[in-house]
Amino acid sequence: MKVFRFIIDTYRVAFSGLPRLVWILAAGGLVNRAGTMVLPFLSLYLTRDFGLSIEKAGIVLAVFGLGAMVGATVGGRLSDWFGAIRTQLISLGLSGVGFILLGHLRTFPTMVVGVFIVSVVSEAFRPAMMAAVALASPPDVRPRAFALIRLAVNLGMAVGPAAAGILASISYGLLFVVDGVTCWVAGLVLFTAVSRESLRPEEPAASGETVSSPWEDGPFLALLFLVFIMAMAFLQVWVTYPIYLREVYGFDERGVGFLMAFNALLIVLFEMVLLHMIERYDHLKVAAIGALLICLGMGLLPFGNGVVFVVLLTCVWSLGEMLSLPMVNAVVAARAGRQSAGRYMGAYSLAFATAFVVSPLVGSWVYENFGPSMLWYGIGSVGLLLLAGFRGLAPRFR
């Protein structure tokens, strides 16, 4: 009984002390991600219902990645100019319209243009939300604030694709409608719950800060490079990792789906408590350990076999994800200050969006030309470089 009460108290403390606005942002993010229907099934829609070849479908998906790069920059700048929450509302409103119209396009050129526009407006939401969290949360709870957002996103992603699979079996057209409507519902949650003051951009006179550019910040650019490399490795979870599990470990689609759901469950259950325990430590040094664990979780794949070994490695890279991403988010927010939060978060989102475009190309090329083992060995080695890189940058960000 005492152990059970201790666990309950630990979780209660881990979730306490966060500002009300952060909880509202998490609720909006949960609704938005629970409505993520189109992207997980876009390749199937394009090749089955839309009638495109695999090559042309790949072009459309690459265009989505390019749009995400533009959206990351645009969303960051708009957050500083017009306010982070106001930018989220604009993004959600336009995304709702965009997804519904996307389902009515019938030619390859219009689909390419439509996917690019929808990607720009929908991905502008991400840096705006991160900037809003950074501005709403004091530095001492900021890692947990970002972890709460990740928890909401993971819960939403656990619901969205599963529901999308059911809807797709009825009609792919329903995916576009539901995705669009849930964007509007998420916007309604934000609009009705936040105060009018939260919609405004930061006033320079109130904070005494000047607006700074992340592209003129040398240490921050070095951090972005490390984030890009880490994202390149981490995104293989969605690219070559499932293929390897199928070809070498004999997993079917349900087995791969179980592992992804297991990853989300670990984050939901343990990330907030873990960060509450370690949030007083140097954020970049913690992120360095996390980056190493992400890479080791994949780098050790050739050294074992069987379901138990893969589940163990999933725990390893999931722990790395929990240690690295919220801590780096907090570091970026602290570096930006209040006047440039949107720009810095936009640059950070751009690093991930760029990796989203490059990682599938590089990972699949190494996998096919040098073999999967070489890919995993390479990722494991990159983990050591990331460990040294993040630790080396830590003194510049204190």
C-alpha cells in the first residue's frame, strides 16, 4: 500500500506546478494529433485510390517534407510578429480548409501544389506551439512543460492512425474531412480557453530584450547541426527500422505496430516522472546521454535476435528519446529569450523538417548499397559523436 501511494504521489508531483496555459496547449495538441488521419495513409491513398505510381507518390511525400521546411520558418517568424497562439489559430484554421480541399484534387500537378500548401500551413503550427510553451513556462519547469506536450502528442498519435485505419477501410475521403474538422476543433479549444492577452505577441519594452536572429548565433547553429544529425538517426525508426524488423527479425505489420505503440506507452507512463527527477541537471549533458541511447538502441540491432531483444532495444532508444528531446527543447527556449522564441523554435523545427527530407534518402541508400548492418553500426558510431558534441557545447549554453 505504501509503495502504491508513493507511486501516486510521485506522479502527482511530476505533473504539478505547470502553468494553466501549458495544459491548454497540450489539450489543443492532443485534439490536433488525434485527428492526424491523412499523412499516415497518404502513400496508400496516392497509390491505390489516386492511381499514382510509387515513384510519383514518393515525389508528393518529398514535397510534403519541403513544405514542412518552409512552414517551420514561416511559423517561427509569425509567432514573433503576431503572437504564438494567434499563429496556431491561423495554422489550424487554414489547415482545416486545406485538408478538406486536398481530398477533392484529382490530378498529379494539383496534388503536388496542394500538398505543399497544406504542409506549409499545417507545419507552421509546430514552432508556434513550441514558442508558446517556452513563453508560458518558467525555466525550472520548462523540460516538463515540453514533456507534457509530447505526452499529449503521443496520446493523440495513438488514437489518430488507429481511427484512420478504420475510416480508410470505409472511404479514404473520410480521412480528409475528419483531419480538417479536428484542426478546427483544436483551434476552438485554444480560442475559447486562452485569455485575450495570450493572443498578443511579446512587447519589447516590457522585457527589455532585443530581437536576435538564430542564424547569427554561432553556438546555436552548432547545436542545430547536432540536432539535425540526431534527427537523421532517430527518424530511421520510421524508415529502415520497420523494414529490418520484417526482413531479419520476421515481424509482420502488427508486430511493428506493437513496438511503435509500446514506445508511445513508455513515453506516456514515464517521461514526466523521469524529467521531474533530473530537471535540475545540465540539460545538454542529459541530452548527450539521450542521443547516445537513441543511437545505441538501433546500433545494437545486429547483435541479437528475437522479440525480447527488440523490446529491450525499444526501451533503450525510447529512454534516449525521453532524455534528449525535451531537454534540447528547453535549451533552445532558454537561448531564445522571449522576443525571439518563435524564430529560434522555427529554426529548431527546420532542423527536424530537413532531416525528415534527407533521412529517408540517406538511410535507404546505405541500407541497399552497404547492407543494414553497416547502417546500424554507423548510427551507433554517430551516437558517440553526438555524446561528445552535446557535452562540448554544454558550457556555451549555461
